[in-house]
Amino acid sequence: MTPRTTRSDQPSLTTTAASTAAPTNAVPTNAVPTNALPTSAATQEPAADGPLIEVRDVRKTFAVRRRAGRLRRTRSEVHAVAGLSFEVAAGEMVGYIGPNGAGKSTTIKMLTGILVPTAGTLRVAGIEPSRDRIRLARRIGVVFGQRTTLWWDLPLRDSFGLLRRIYKIPDARYHENLDHYVGLLELGPLLDVPVRQLSLGQRMRGDIAAALLHDPEVVYLDEPTIGLDIVSKAKVREFLRDLNRERGTTVLLTTHDLTDIEQLCSRVMVIDHGRVMYDGSLPGLHGLGESERTLVVDLAEPGPPIEVDGASVVRVDGPRQWLAFPAATSAAPLVASIAARYPLADLSIQEPAIESVIARMYAAGEA
Ligand SMILES: Nc1ncnc2c1ncn2[C@@H]1O[C@H](COP(=O)(O)OP(=O)(O)OP(=O)(O)O)[C@@H](O)[C@H]1O
Ligand SMILES: [Mg+2]
């Protein structure tokens, strides 16, 4: 079978009326099904021919009951995923973004087999997730940033030990991976600390290691940088970049922080109302709506607004100046020309908010 792809070099854009459904706390999840006790030692099956992830015309409709008065309840349907199709090839690192309630987490839950689609087909490594969730569990890793998959009362080390038994990870492989990830994610001093006592950033690193101990070919990361400080975010990003480059792990990354996408993903899919609204590069997305990024410059001392081609000062506060420039262009020449002419103490780049990029994308589609 030849790999098919829905993705073209030209980014695709579809527009619909933009209204955002309310976010919700979805079904309880545990990325690693704790009842998933495979019967044989972890044997990797041959890679499926074709895309590693294949989603075709998938729908997920939830029936919800709402109170309508003291005794009455009304039933309604929420179309969380409403005709979704895409493919991801092995080795890709794809950003999966969209506003609150767009259907991102629902997609990931269907890709793990936690949720059964209402219609359509999903295949991951040739496996239909909801039919063969346990067999699939060995091939995938999942991190839900909003909740841990670790055992709350146990030290990190014991959680890892349980996963080793659940996945029947061979001894040598387990120790090699444990050393590798504990080193890279700086978990050494935390191994004997109960998960409940870990900070958010520490816990997230523990969750990421836990998702990878069994050498999955694909990892779904649902907001792995949520709530982390800048230093922790940078560490998680560096780790993910290396994981994808060095181990060839396929990554599907959901985030509300466009810096994650900017630094990690050459392809980004925008999801809204349960459908793919854009599939292409991040600069391509920025270019569609003429989004702007902001360069924050700290001068050695306060001065008049910086004058430079390709950017304009939008705010000045003492020695700090904010310059807006088109998000689709590289910041490097801008930084170089400012650095050559002004004494700098520091600078950083702010990505626009996902919501504003998407709003501009719709506006451009309607124009
Ligand atoms: N178990 C459920 N029961 C009823 N409705 C649900 C359930 N899970 C999700 N939904 C609804 O489905 C839609 C999509 O939710 P989902 O969690 O997939 O969004 P999301 O894109 O992950 O959003 P966020 O960015 O806020 O995490 C929302 O309207 C949500 O209210
Ligand atoms: Mg979500």
C-alpha cells in the first residue's frame, strides 16, 4: 500500500462560522490502562505499511443532559468531533492546536482507544484503537498535562516499576531507558519522592518518562507544557525535540502555547468545531492572517523608540521596548540589525495567542 496523505504543500484552509464551545472536563482518563496486562513479553510488531496515524471521517457525539428547571432535564448532543480526517507519517512531529472545546482531547482519547468513535475509522500503527486497546497500548505513549497517569501516593520509582510490569518491559531495556530518561529529565533526586509531593514541572517530567519507558513509536502529548515556568518549558521542549530526532518517535502535540509549535513542529493542524481547518506550516498559518509576533527588547538604558526596517515599536516602558513584526518572517535579521545599532541587555520573542491567530485566519478566509 502506498502512503496516502491528505496534506499538500499548500496549506488548506476552510472557514466556518466561528463560535467557541465551552470547555469541559471530559471523561476520566488514565493513559495507561491499568487493567492492560499484556500476556506476552513486549514484542514489537512490524510497522504498518502506510501512515502511522490514519483518521478518516471520524465523528464523536456526546449525549448530554442539562437541567431545565427543578425537575426537567433536556437531552442534547455535542458534536465534539464532526468529520475529522488526517494522516500522520512515522517520524513526524505535528502540532494539534485549536480553541477550547475544539475537539483536540477527544481526538487523542479516540486515538488511544479510551473513547469509541461514533462514526468513521481510526488506525494507529495498523491497529483500530478502541477494538484493540491493549495491543495498541504497547505501541503508544500518552501524556495528559492536566492530570497525572502516575500513582499519586507512590514514589516515582515505584510508578515506573509498576509500568515495567504492566508492559512487561525486558530488564535490560527497562534499566537502559530508566537511566536514559532519568538523566535527561533530571529525575534522579525525585525518584523516592511520592508523586503528590512533586511540583507541577517535576510531575510533568515524571509523566513524560513514564509514557516512554516501553519505547512507544508514537506519543500523544496533550498540553505537556501547561502551567510550567519558562525554564521547565524550555527543558521539556528540548527533550521532545531530541526524542523525535534521535529516536524517530512520532509526536502529536497539543498545546495552547504557540512557542511550543514554533520550536518543535514543522507541521501544524488547526482544529475547530471538531474539524481540521488548516494543515500546513506555522509560518504559512501566520501568513494567512498576517499575524504579528512581538520582539521585546531591553536596552542597556532608556532611549528613543528603536528605528528598524520590518518592525515597529508598539510600546515603550523605560529601557524596555516592544516591536511588532510579521509572524511569518524570521526574527533573526531583525535581531541582528537591532543588536548592531543599539546596546542590548536582553531580548525575547512573544508568539501571538492561538485564538488571535485563528481569528485572523477566519477573517482572511472571509475577506
Ligand atoms: N465526556 C463528555 N461528555 C460531554 N461532552 C463532552 C465530553 N468530553 C468532551 N465534551 C465536549 O466536546 C467538546 C470538545 O471537547 P475537548 O475536550 O475535546 O476539547 P479540547 O479541544 O481538548 O479543548 P481544550 O483546549 O479546552 O482542552 C467540548 O464542547 C466538550 O464540552
Ligand atoms: Mg483538551
